[in-house]
Amino acid sequence: MPVTTRHDPSHREALWELESAFDRGALITVFGACSVEYRGRAASSLGPGDRLLILKPDGAALVHTDEQRTPVNWQPPGSTHHAAVRDGRLRVRSERSSPDETLIVRFSTVHQLSAMAVTGGRDLAVTGSEADLRRRILADPALIEPGFEPTAIERDSAAGPMDVFGVDAAGTPVVLELKRRRVGPSAVSQLGRYVDAVAEERSAAATADDPDSDDPDAADSGTAADASDTDRVRGILVAPSITDRAAELLADRGFEHVALDPPAPAGDDTGADDTDADDADTDDVDADDAPSS
Amino acid sequence: MPVTTRHDPSHREALWELESAFDRGALITVFGACSVEYRGRAASSLGPGDRLLILKPDGAALVHTDEQRTPVNWQPPGSTHHAAVRDGRLRVRSERSSPDETLIVRFSTVHQLSAMAVTGGRDLAVTGSEADLRRRILADPALIEPGFEPTAIERDSAAGPMDVFGVDAAGTPVVLELKRRRVGPSAVSQLGRYVDAVAEERSAAATADDPDSDDPDAADSGTAADASDTDRVRGILVAPSITDRAAELLADRGFEHVALDPPAPAGDDTGADDTDADDADTDDVDADDAPSS
DNA sequence: TTGTTCATCTCGTCG
DNA sequence: CGACGAGGTGAACAA
């Protein structure tokens, strides 16, 4: 029996079912009228209403209303669920530590409680990620510009690891920051941090190599403006597109933008029409739902 | 009847129920063995397994496994759900445009289908947000430093709106960037963008006011280093704490950190123990669940 | 619609 | 654990 369900159980009955479902490691749904309190990283209060509570065997808890993709309240995986009947009412509490967080759902009525035995794969294969974009570039560096040569990926710097590091045709170091979608100002700043870090590295190495140049004050500037041309580090933002503001910031810093999409996952076959071979009119039935908005 | 449920329905029966539930604007859960395909901003494929599909009347769709807070697959609100029986199997497709996205769930078995009539409030009152932190500062600006005076909130700049803008005791302009939790490098960059924008504004205004200073090249530097002291703009990052790397970047830019938490929502009463008055031993029952990790 | 930022972001990965 | 960045981020809000 992959699922057991109780309709309009008493609060006591609901508790017994929960207890049993916890033991079995089931995925639990509780639909009922409830109020919800949360306290932890922030604090929140949700007044009475019908909601769907989902309790997962990994400790995750979700409270869903009839709207939104995001739960109104939740608890992350790793939490511990407690159920009790208090004052005759079912109460579910989910707690975790570090950070200390508590979610409490108080039911006034339980309409339905289900416990489901979940099996099977949860490995999702996604394409179109930033990693895919990187593979695309490494496979054909000329997509960035003729003569570009990647020398490292995830190369570390004082500001963190850079997506792609390399040199251009003239031997000038180049930092690439990759984004799978249109970018705003923050991506430019991120690129800037990496470029500054590399420029800093190089100017430090240069002064160490060359005892003649003792110019400590001038050396600590991190901007491209006052770096000599030989010390220049290029920054290229690789993304499908860029906002106006980001473009301004990019220009201010003397960085560049290369428009590039993550590789398309080939033909648009969601199987919408032709996966099951027979696409003629069959006795298949259909039902539609347009959102009421 | 707030809930209707079908156990092990035929695929045809499941379709009828879905059709009816769509019409009623119900919150639908379907538990069964299925595969899931997504294509849109990215693309993904999920092999066979038992999952819980949730269809909301606002067009949201969620596919949940027994793990994680985040659904393995989903569709945002505003999507349109279609159900059909194809090749004898229930298939649910959810689509939306801009961006074009399609989610397809193909069931091999439907264990349970429920339709719930959801009513009641979904207004969540949250405390401890960045807005609360801002209110706290505006109520007592001395928390930043003696003599600090806020002059504007969400004041716009070329780099976007600043959380709080003001002047210090010496009349020097100050930009505050607020964060409700510990911050890393990106917050420093964000603050930097605003400070640069204000400094730019002021230097532009100064050259406009003063016809003597025609020094177009020197004026376009955005760093604090070469700005004269009278043109200086202070940047203060207000957050509970800050990472080491962020502290370095902050120092590089000559910015400051003020340690400040969002206001605590008073006593830690999640109602865990004493909300229902009687906290003596009653005949209340308990059940626990520790995550199996 | 697009742009920008906050979020109890969540999630992975790497020291 | 903490730090850092990606994400089909989602969601609110302003232009």
C-alpha cells in the first residue's frame, strides 16, 4: 500500500497516523485549518486558514496555501518533526538547531491526512547551466575572440575562484565571468573583484621581481586606470545579454561583454506532441485549466 | 466537502477528477509514479519514480520527492495546466509564455488524487527583515554613530537606490547599506557602487559649479583614493557581522562596518510550552520524528 | 514589460 | 561547521 489516507480524522486519530507515518519514513500531507508560527532567523505569524502541510522524511516541512510557488512557511531538511495533541488539537512542531528555528502548526480542523511511501529516482538532469556555457567556451575559445586561450578554470584568487582564466592573442591575461542569463550590476562587480585581485597579484609579483621599482604608494591602486599597460588585466563578462546600467559600469571599468548563450539542448521536443508515436485523433481525452487571474 | 480523494483511480478517472477540480479552482495533489520533463529557461529530465505533484489554482505546479525543501521540478504561478490521457496514461502539462516554459508529468500509476478547497488568509506577518533594521536605525540614528543624520531612504543614484543616505557630524555624506544577516564580498561591492555613484554626482556638480577647474581627465576617477577630502563620501555597511574577505574589501575601499542586528521580535515565545495555559501533565499524547540522516 | 534588490532565500562544493 | 557563488532562483516593487 503506497498511500494511506484518513478523512476528517479526530485530532487523536491524526496523531496516531502521524506517529506511524514518522516511523515508516513516509511523505506526509496534512490538509486542514491551521495557524502557523515561525521563529528563528526571522519570525512570522500566519492567521487561521486552510493549508496543506507537507512533512518529508528528511526533516523538511512545507506549508502551502493556494497561491505561489514558495511555501508561506517552511522548515529546512534536517529538522525534527514533533506531533502532539494539546488542548484537544493537533499540533505539529518542527525544530532544528544552528540556526535555532522552530515552526509550529496548530490545527483547528484536520480535513485529510495522507502518508505516502516514496521510492524511485530523484536525480535530475539539467542542461543549460553555467557549467554548460563553460564547456561550450572551452570547446571553442574563439567564441570569446580570436586568439583567446583558456589556461585555467576555477582558478583561485584573493577574491575567490574565477570561472575561466586565460590569455588573449597579445598575451594579456583575461578573466571571464560567465552567466547563464541576462546580468545586472552585481555581475560586473563580481568580475571587477576578480580582475582587481589578479592585477594586485601581478603588481605584487612585479615589485618583488624588480628591486628598482620602489613605489609603494602607487602600487596599491586596484583600478585599471592607473595600472600600466603591461600590467593590464582584461575582464570579460560572458552572458546572453546585459542591462543598461551594467553596461555603464562595465564601460567605467574598461571591461567587455561577449554575448553568448548556454548551449541549447537541441530540438524543442518536450514530447508535447509526438512521443507516443500515434499523433492521430484517438479517443484520448483532455482537460484544461486557465489560471483565474 | 473541503476534500475529495480518489485512491488508485484509473487514468481516465484521474482525468475526470482533475477536470472537475480545475473547474472548482481547487488545490490538487496527485501522488503517483511518473517521469518529468521540463523545457524553458533551461531543460531537465527526471526518470521514473514516485512523486507528489501539486497543482495550484493560480497556475503554480510543484513536483516534490521525499527530499529537499525545493521541488525537483515546478512551474511558476500564471501557468496553465492541461491534463490528458495519452496512450492510456495520465499526463499533466503546465505551460506559460514569457518566458516560454513547459513542464510535463507523465504518470505510469496514479496512487492518489485529492482536490482541496482552500480558504482563509495567506497574509504572513514577518519580522526581522531588512526593512525592520532600517526602521530601527531611523528611530535611533546614533546606533550608527553619534551625530549621524539620515536624510533619505531609497534615495536613487546612478547605481540604483540606496538603503539609507545621510550626513555625519562633520557634514560628510554617508551611504548606508543594510543587511539582515552576515555579509560577504558582494555586499561590499554593492555599497561601493552606491558610494561611487554619489561621489561621481558630487564631482560632476563641483566642476559644473566651479568654472576654474577644467580638469576633465582627473575628474572621472571613481575611487576614494584620488578624491579630495572635501569630496569624500563615506560608506557604511550595517550588518550583524561580516566575513574576513568582506572585511578586507571594506578596508581596501576605506569603508566601515557597523554591527547591528534587525530588531529581535521580543521574547522567544513560539508558544512551545505555555500558550494553552494548562502546562501541567495532561492526557496529551506525543509523537516524534528524527530525520533518518 | 524590464530592472533591481531582498530572501527564514535553497543548494552545492570546497576548505 | 563556515564561506562563497549558482539558481529554471522566487517575489516585491518601481519605472
